[in-house]
Amino acid sequence: MRILMTGAAGKVGTLLRPRLARDGRTLRLSDLHPVDPVGPGEEMLVADLADESAMAKAMAGVDAVIHLGGQSREHPWADIVRANIDGTQVLMEAARREGVRHLVLMGSHHAAGFQTRQPSGEELPDYAFPRPDTFYGISKVVMEGLASLYHDRFGMNVTVIRLGTCNEGPADTRGLATWISPDDLTRLVEAALTAPGFHVVWGVSDNARRWWSLREAEAIGYVSRDDSEVFAPPLLAELGEPDLSDPVHHRAGGVFTLKELGGSW
């Protein structure tokens, strides 16, 4: 089985690559920057997501796609459009033409950044209506729309992961709610690689402080085995218990919903 991983040189790709290694599986790594070194069972291809011929070459002989590529932070609108919107459409069209049936697209919680904790205390639903907090967040809303279209029109199986905070451990008290461990993200990606249909799922571990739903992720076979609470004591000793009414903790997008961090406008 050959899987194309775009954005393989980035942080998430670097975390996932060794965890996704399997006998009989080849990871074709694609990025604007070469991955060095290339490990066993890996192939490297330098390519621009928005370059149709490069993506056609990258997609040749591929069985599934893990799409991590694009601008990973807020940028001017033109940069976001080319890398994240045009790039995703070019990628999906190349996959359609090649007959690839399963795609996993790395979305973001910033697609719903202005969604808030529910007054009832219920979890924020998997398909919570998009309320992007940045141009970057808008690009992830478009990603979800493209995923829906390519499923409904062409029958492709596509899962979009509204990724939380993926690091070896949470860096702050907000991360105690939004964190997903690299191992759990690998489990979620593995489930998404074989999930039929179209899905939008939250990319989060089953943290004690989690407020984003895991229902849809669990429905496609994801089982979280990690919980950020093991990291809580030193963070709380340093920073104290978080004020859940503070926008940083109350809104899905955290600091990216604050006016002073509002990007180009």
C-alpha cells in the first residue's frame, strides 16, 4: 500500500511518519522542502501543492492520501488561497483522476474558532457550524467544503480532522483541553484511512478537560488512549486553574479570536 503524505517535512508530518510505518506500506513524502533523511519504506518528492503536474506525478500509484500540506499559520490572504485553497483543490482533483478512494485531510479547530463552550455543558459537536477565526481558518472551512463535494459528487471517502494541539505534551493550561497526543493522532489517522463516507471529526485526545466531541471520531473506529491530565500538576502549579470564561479558554480558537491577533484586517 502506498500513501501520499503532503507537508511531510512539517511538525505533524515529522511526528506521524515513524508512527505510521508498517510492513508492506510505503509513505510517499511530499513537501516544498526535502525530508532528510528519508527512512525505510519512504519515498521523497519535492512538489508544490498548487502545481497540477507535480501533484499528478505525486499521486501516481497512490492508494490513499494524508494531506498535511499548506500554510500552517496565519498569512496574507493571497498566500493562504494559493497554498491552502488552490493547493487542496489541485490535490483532490489529482486524487480523483488517479482513482484514489480514501483521503484524510488535516483541518483545524480554527475552522470553528469562534465557537464557544456550550452553556448546557454539553460537548461542542463534531459538525459544529464553521466560525473561522482567521484567513487560515477560512481555508480550513473551504477544505471541509471540498471534502464534502468530492464525496457527494465523486464518491470519494474523505475525513477532515479538526486538529487541536498536537505536541508531545501540552504547553499551557488551554492545551489540557485541546491536546491530542501524537500516538492518538496516529490512531485517528489510521481509522480515517479506512473510514467510508464523509466525516468531520475533532482531533483531540480523551482529556479529562476536553469539551470537543469525540462521537464522530469514535464512530469511525478511533479509540483514544491518552489524557492530558498527567501533565496538569506542573502546569497548574505554575499558571493556576484556567478561567473558563476567558476567551482563550472559552472559544475554540483561543488567542486567535482576540482582536489584537486578528491578522491582516
